[in-house]
Amino acid sequence: MTNLNVYIDREISKDPAVLKEYTDQPTLMEMTQAALRVLEKKKDGFFLLIEGASIDKMEHPLDGPRATYDCIELDQAVGIAKKWAAEHGDTLVVVTADHNHSMSIVGTHDRRDNPDPDREGNGVYGDAGFPTYVDSNGDGFPDDPDPDVQLFYGWSNHPDHRDDFQHNATFLQPALVDEATGQSEPNPERDPKAMLQIGNLPGEESNCVHTVEDVWIMAAGPGSQRFNAVLDNTEVFFAMADAMQLRLPAPKRA
Ligand SMILES: [Zn+2]
């Protein structure tokens, strides 16, 4: 099985060595449009799940820029769903996550005075200047994920790895498991000159892992009033089923 490439590799870098023969992969927005075009013909309504799956897939290997571009892609797919729902008037749109990750945006990484400042280029609080991303074609995605002031990503859990806090033009795993020892080691090809970030995960972990914080949930349309509080995750199913006026079988009693 082959995954779709992530947005930066598919739409920004377009490196033939990465894409190989898959040069016409759809965006999540195009897949959302296509799914709605098919499903809107259903007389009894429909349920459509749209997942920005590579946000997670890029947070595991500590790749903030690739995760962020895929967040923008999900945001634009939600925009398409909301526009469709507004035109039809009878559709509940729910947006949530199935878990959190350990990535935080801490500030910005600034290399205007020094091309390779390592952690000294990381500005926090008032020292975090505004990033210098440019969106000259107005498509909502920065033209270049690697400007001289870019977002500074921090991770609450991680393996031993090296990080120069700058976008990696080529995707690389942060750490690799040594088959002989079963222990992970920093990937020697990713940011080889950068300082070591000493891990806090067990030695066999080569990627960061999911975290347990609550996630947000947002809803609009008929039935959205059920999403107005802190919810147990099992409630989300019933709130959506009720909005669809599904008659659920009565629960079996022991
Ligand atoms: Zn995951």
C-alpha cells in the first residue's frame, strides 16, 4: 500500500525523486468536492468522513512544517464542506480530532542574522518576531515553507534526535532503530550538524507518540446544539446519529 504524499511534497516541492510516477495526486479539497458530488445524489442523505490523516503522520516524525501544511489543507476541506452545507441548509458539519499529539508552536526560528543559529535562533514571547511566510498566489498556503523567520516547533515527547529548527526540504525520519540492539539512534542524515535533543521516550521509540489531552470539537448546522459542552467521546456518535434521525436499536441489557 502506498500513502498519498503530503501537501508540501505533492504541491510545493514536487521533487520527481519523491513523487515518482504519482504526479497527479488529488488534494483533500478535490477529494472532498468529488465525494460530495457523488453523495449529494442520495435521496436519504449521507454520512461523509473527511480525514486530514497526514497531520498525525507528520507529527510522529517531528515534522512541523509538513504537519502544518496538511492542517491548512484540512481547514480548506472543512471550508468546502461548510459552503456545501450552507447551500443545502440541512447538513450537520462536525470537526474534531481523534487524539492529541506532542507538537506545540513555541515561537519563531529566526536566521536573518545567522544562517545556522541552532537553538539560539529560537525566539519566544516578545522575542518571537512575526514569521516571514509569503502567500503571493493567495491560495492560503505559504509559497515557501522555509523562509528566514519560520515557526519554531517544540515537542513534549521525542526520541534522541538532532534538530536545526528549520524545514527539511527532503523528508527524513528523526531517528532510526538499530536492528541489532532494538534501540533508536538519531538519523545521521537529518540535521547532522545540529545539537542533540536528548529524548524522554523509551529507547526503542524512534518517533513521538500521541498524548492524552482533551481535543476540541466544533459543529454547525442542525443538531449542532448537542456539541455545546465538554463531551465524552461516545456522545459524539449519538449526537450525530440523532441529527441524522437514525433509529438506533435499543441497547441490549445484561
Ligand atoms: Zn498517530
